[in-house]
Amino acid sequence: MLKKRQLTNKAHSGWEDIRSIKYKGVGHAYGIEYHQVFPIVQMGEWNEMLAWCVDTFGYSSTEDKPGVWSPDQRWYANSNMLWFKDIKDCEWFLLRWQ
């Protein structure tokens, strides 16, 4: 028999208990090594992470098309991961968000 849960005022999206930010190793884009971070977070937090990356590292392409893949950028957001060219940028991100 299932027990009823008491609901609180907090809106539940189903992701509250599933939060993880993991370093996934090195990947390649345009033949260049990038350090990959795979965050499993709520959509609002993902948007905050992207805004923080833009504020901290600058646009990853052009201001009108941030995050668009083009060769040799400092960082990217792609495939639900963040890709950092410099390990220090990756570490800075992990320190901020883990």
C-alpha cells in the first residue's frame, strides 16, 4: 500500500533530489582538447550556470550567438555538458557549482 506524502508549499519538479555535477574527462572539438563537465540540475540552475560562464569567461562565440560552436573557443555548452579549453576554467566552474 502506498503512503500519501504531505505536500509543502514548495513546487516539485522531480529533480530536487537529483543534482550532480561531474568532471567527465577530456573530449575534442575541432581537434582541440576540452575538459568536460556534466551537470544534472534543474533547468533554472542550468541557465544560471550559463549566465555565470558568460559573466566569468565571456561569450563562447559572439554576443548575438553565445554558445555557438566555432573553432578554438574558451568554453562551450553542448550535449548537456560544459566544455572548457583550460583546466583552470574547468576547476573554477567546479569550485563555484559543486
